[in-house]
Amino acid sequence: MASGSAIRGSRVGAGPMGEAERGDTAPRRRVTYWCANGHETRPSFAIDAQIPESWDCPRCGLPASVDSGNPPPVPRNEPYKTHLAYVKERRSDEEARQILEEALQQLRARVSRGEVIL
Ligand SMILES: [Zn+2]
């Protein structure tokens, strides 16, 4: 039965001399996350902190995951935008057609007046 010597041999937290830690540099580890847009972000966490599964990309705001090949899907939380975008799209289409029509009429008028030769 061994007693005493095994326990005394393990000294927890004793680092090599000269590497004394200053109080403000707690050991941290960097974790790399990738978002669906391929942005890479590397926040650092305290060694004993729990690493979150996903991290908001600081560049585009999308959720990022630690698995570069499998970023989280883009959340579809734009309930108002779709309708507004649809309306805007339709309006700009009409406006574009009107502008084109006006330009064509002006051009035809100028052509008929001999100002422009096509
Ligand atoms: Zn991003």
C-alpha cells in the first residue's frame, strides 16, 4: 500500500520559475467561428469558461459556428421586409418602364423633328 509519496509528488498549479502570471492576464483560449458568409472570427474565452456553440459574426451579424464546413443556416426573421421588398421591386419596375417610355417618346419626337439621326 503506497501512502503519502504519490500525493506529495503532484503539485497542482506550480509553473516553471520566471513565468509568474500577472493578475490581468488570465489564461485564455481562442476559438474560431465561421459564419454562412465565410467570415472568420476568433473570440477568446477564459480557460474555464463554457464555449458557446454559436457566435454572432461581428461583420454581418449572422450566427457563426465552430465547424467551418457547417455554418449555421441564415435565420429567416424578416417578416416585414419581404412584402416591402416586393412592393418596392414592383414599383421600381413600373418606374423604370415609365422612364424608358418617356425617354423613347422624347427620342422619337427629336427624331421626327430631325434633331437626332438614328
Ligand atoms: Zn459574417
